[in-house]
Amino acid sequence: MSYKLKVKSLPASGRLRVKKYKKLLKKYCTQVFDLGLVTGKSGNLSMRISPDSFLITATGKSKGEITDRDLVVCKINTDSADKRASSEWRLHRAIYRARKDAKAVFHSQPPFTTIIACAKNKKIKKDIIPEAVAYLKKIEIIPYCHAGGIELAKKVGAGALRADVLLLENHGAVSFGPSIDEAVLKSVTLEFLCKLTVLSRAAGIELNSIPQKMTYDFLRQLRVKGGV
Ligand SMILES: [Zn+2]
């Protein structure tokens, strides 16, 4: 039996909250599409809107053309979803279940990140630029499972306990965080790092690391400023 939460049945305060989240989610859908982090109808975004529900992009829709009708409410503690929800709703739900601090999830398919996700050598050197040191604390590699499947959701849920940036083998990436801004920023940074990795490998350029002492010093400064 498919589950469908009717927004109209929510009390007025709940409807206002959903409206506010829809506006924000649409803004980020346009942004990730314009940045080329999703292509065609690929990729999906969601935001936790209450302790037991999240708003997610609909299946089969370009993120460049998302309207209010293309954003669907799903329950976190229910085993079925509105049939209009992204086919990856289980993956999003697994993260919200595993990490109470996750407020937004972004499943992307940017070109350079996807090259690394498909590469035999998935090693990415993070300590080459300060942004990667700051935003990509750990990148977890999730072995290949079919898109939209229960198995993939299980592995992503387990991986989310170890890292907030996940590279899905032969598929793409997932990032999440305490806000939609941070979830997207992690994917933007990952894509930039993967671009540097792919281009430097192709050009045969060996990348230099920031000295470890400087890395620790940089992270300490960010913590003091409240940046990480
Ligand atoms: Zn996918």
C-alpha cells in the first residue's frame, strides 16, 4: 500500500512550514542544476521538515524545472512512499534514520566525481586545498548496488554513520549536513577536488600536500571561528 501524506491535511502552521521548505528546496534544485552537479533527470535533494518527515524531489523531473508539485513529503518511519517521490527515497530515509543531525541530503552525479566513482583507483588526496580539508573530513566509498534499491539504502545508511560524504561506486555521490547549504557545499567541494584529481592524473602532475602541521593549524582556526 503506498503512503501519501496530504499537505492539505496538515494544520496551518504545518502548511506554512512545508511552503517555506519548498521555496528553499526549489532554490537549491536550480542552483545544483546550473552548476552541473546533476544532469538530465538525475540527482535528488531532500530536507527534513519535522522529526519524522522529509520533503524530496519527485521522480523523473529535471532539477532545473522543479515546481511546488514536484516536491513530495515522505515519512521517515514508514516503509512505503508516495509513488511520485524520487526512486532514491529509501537512500534519503536511511540517512535521516541513521543520523538525527542530518537536515538535508543531496544525491548528485557530477562529471568528475562520477569519473572517480567509476575509476579503479578511487584515491583522492584531500590535503591539497583548504576547502577540502575544511568540508570533506572523510569520504566513504559505498560498493556498487542498483540505484533505487533497498541494498543501496542499507549500505548508505551504514556508511552515513562513518562519514557525511559518500562516493557511490559506478553511480555518483551523496552528501548531507545540518543545512541544505552545507549538504550542497560538500558536493561542490568534492566535485572540485575530483576535477583536480582527474586533470592532474591526466597531465601526469604530482600534487603537493599542505604540510600536516599547517592543516591542523588551519582546522583549529576554523573551529575557533565556528567554521567547522
Ligand atoms: Zn542514484
